[in-house]
Amino acid sequence: SNTKFLVDASAANERSSASLSVMQVVLAGGFCFNIVDRIAGGTLNINQPSWVYSYIYEPLIVPPGIWFTFNMVWLFACSYALIRLMRYLAFAASGTLTLRVTVNKKLKSIQGLHTFFSDKYIDIVDSDTEAETCIKEVEWKELDDEEHEYKWLGSAPKVGFVYDYRHKFVLNLTFTLDKKKSVATEEDLVKILLQDLVLADAMDLRIAFGPETEEGEVGRALEISREQHAAEAKKKKKGWFSWMRKREEIEQD
């Protein structure tokens, strides 16, 4: 059945992944041994310097078994470092959130939209023009500084913005960010961007957030979330430094 085929394919992928991990460790071991062989420049067909005899040959090679033990320890250390590095890279690549939102909200003015885009570092602009519509897609990455981290409640996202230039409608939004470094919910991401549109005079407040929304209501709610996030981040940072200070005190005693 189709389910059995999927299970078999998944098992085959897992076996391939395990085999690839083993091959990475084996190749890394060969690289580590090459480093040991080339420390003294022996592969260059030159005379060995005196320090090779003093620090490598006499204490490590002359005693039986010491050189073999040193190479095995070196191999295991490099393999362990490689495995940790691969796990870190896999962890860094995981936890990515991609949010696609259908907005369909009327823009107030194209001039305001240009003002909104004026401080963005645009990566891609794509335009699809037909007889009755002109669909434009703009992509940019928000800056990863402290100001934008505070604004976006953590990791700044990459944003995709699709709008109808002719009829002045925002059609779709796409957010891509590292969820491990962000406390923002899906609703927070949309609110932050719509608030920027309102502040740039590109969209009316009540069209963006509803007819019963009062002036400053959304901004106050987002500011509370930002202050909470900043307080938590400060608390974590303070806890880290207090642990470091405690460790220094113990070492001094």
C-alpha cells in the first residue's frame, strides 16, 4: 500500500542519514591524522627541527603504546567536536517559522506605501501586470539590531508583501523567522506590520484593525508585550552574568 511505501522510504532515509554521519566521522578522522602527520613538516622531505625530537619523538614515540594512544585520543576528540558541530548546525537550522497570511485590506495611499518601503532594504521586487490588475511582490529582511529585536519581540523576520498596485489592496503577507529566538505570536507579527503601515499613512487604522479600534490601542498592547519580552531577556542576561560572577568568586576563594 501507499502507507507501506512511505514507511519504507522514511526508513531508507534514516539509514542513509546514519551512513552519512558515519562517513563524516571517518573522513574527519583521516583529516585529523593528516594534521598530526604534518605538524613537524615531515611530508615536505626536510630535516626535522630539534623541538620535534624533544617534545614529540622522545616523550610520545619512544615509549611503547604512547603514540598509538595519543592518536586514538586525538581521533575521539576531533570526532566528538565534529558531532557537536553537526548537532549545533542542525539545531540552528530547525525551528524556522513560515507564516502566510491572506490580508485583503484596502490601502490608504500609494505614497504612504512608498514611505513604508523607504526604510526597508528590499531584496526582491516582482511585478505581474494584466489588463485589470498589477500585482507586485516585495521581499525584505528586517534589520537584526537591538531596536528591531525589541520591535519584533525577538528575532527580526524576513517579510514577503504582495499587493495590488492598481486597486490599492494588500493581498498576502509572508513572515519567515527563527522561532527559537522570538516570543512573537502569529497575531503579533501581523499587528506589528499593519501598525507600521498605519504609522506610514499607508493604511487607515480602522481598516487595519477593525472599526471599533481606538487610537493607540494596538500600540499600547504591543508595547506591553515588548516590555515583557525586554524584561525577560534582561532577566536571563542578568542570571547568566550572576552565574559568571559566582563562578569567579568561587575560583578566587
